[in-house]
Amino acid sequence: MTSNMIEPIIQAAIGGFMLNMMNLYHEVKIPPSDRVRKDLLFWIFFLFWPIAGALLAYIYISSGYNIKGWLAFTTGLTVPTTIQSIIDKGSNSKVPFAKNGEIEE
């Protein structure tokens, strides 16, 4: 990993962390009885989103995309939506390969 990759990866991780902070901020407005339990699964996801944001930024950079600054930050911030749409696309597609073996678009 080169030094010019580190900054956008950190920025994406910060975006994932800010997602957690926004969720906690909005939860303060909810009555205590309706709030999400802070069990082990909550804390696993609390750590997961910044790591997933950094990983997604790394994948973009290693694929040749030039991301930095605001784009890297929003990559981390939107990582749950990105992962969900990738999962939905894969699980809802029919057969991803044509009869000749090529990938369909």
C-alpha cells in the first residue's frame, strides 16, 4: 500500500464512523424504551462500518479510481447502502452469464 492510498482510506473510515455518530445522535430523539439495545451485535456493526468504508475505498483505489477528500469521505458514509445494493443486485439477478459464457450486463 502506497502512502497516497492511506489518506483516502482514512477519510473513508472517518465517513463510516460519522455514520455511526449520526445514528447515535438521531437515537437521542427517540424515547428510551424505543431505542436500539446496545448489545454485542450493535458494537460489532459500530466497528464494522468504518472498516467497511476503508475497505471499499481501498477497492476503488486499487481498481484505478482516484478518490480523495470529499469523495473518500462519502464512500465511507454511504457504505451500508453500497453493500446493500451489491447484495440486492447479486441476489435478484437471474443468471449472470450468457449461454456463451460471457457476463451479461
